[in-house]
Amino acid sequence: MTVLSDYTPEEQKLLMEGPRLGAVAVAAASLGKERETASEGFAAAEYVLSSKGDYLDNTLIGSIQYELQQRSANEEHFANFIDLASAPGAKEDALAKLRQLSDLLAAKSNPAEAAGYKDWIMNTAVRTSEAGEEGGGFLGWGAVPVNDAEKEALSQVAAALGMASTG
């Protein structure tokens, strides 16, 4: 079992970004109205911070959640999710970092811990995809909770993490 402090500062930064990377990949795949992207960012953040009970046996996730809560309590600013998701190449950059993260987990974490961390990222990405209504015409008629671009992005996140496709 490992905790965040068992990793180098560069590795810690990547591990801290993991859930957000999954969320950014999904949001960037189908940028909608700014308020929809914002709601996706809020959904990701809420899940990351509220999912403690789901991962009690994973010390790595627990130590990351603790660090995030400490930063929040100290009123440290987090990156603007809308800016992250709408940056040029955001999806591709997030997927590349997720591949690096998968390699890091394979090298330094036990398989159960790595699988739990990857599951945490995937669940964050799924919550992100479900947060906003996508598409639709006048008054949002015809909008769908998860569109095809987001479904494809979820499959790409799973592939980047070396997981079975959510397809």
C-alpha cells in the first residue's frame, strides 16, 4: 500500500491530476455551452471529494483526497475547469497524461491499488459525462445526457488507463 508521499513531487502532481484528467478528456470531447462545461467540472470535483466511502481500502486515493481537502481548506485556487477543457489539444493532452499515469501505477503501485485508482478516474469521467445535457434545440428539446463524443471519450480514457472499454 502506498500513499502520495511515497512518490516523487512530479509523480505526486500527476497522481493529483488523475481524476481531473479523465474529466477534462470527456468535457473537451464535446464542448457545449459554458454553463454545461462548468456543471461537468463541478460534478467531477464533487465526486472526487465525496467518494471516500467507495475507496476506504485504497490508501493512495485516501491520501490524495486528504491533500485536496487540505488545499481547499487553505483556500488554494484550483485551475479553472472551463479553461482546462477548452484549451487547444485538451483532450489529447489529458489522454497522454493518463497513459503516463497508467505506466506510473504499473511501476510503483500494487495491482489492486492501481485498479482502484483507475476505477476512481473512470467513475469521475462517467460522472462528468452525465452532468450536462448535450445538444438539443429550442429549450433543450432533444438533448441527451451523454452524447456519442462523450461515449467515445470514455472509451479512450479507459484505453489510456489500460482498462476494458466502457463501450
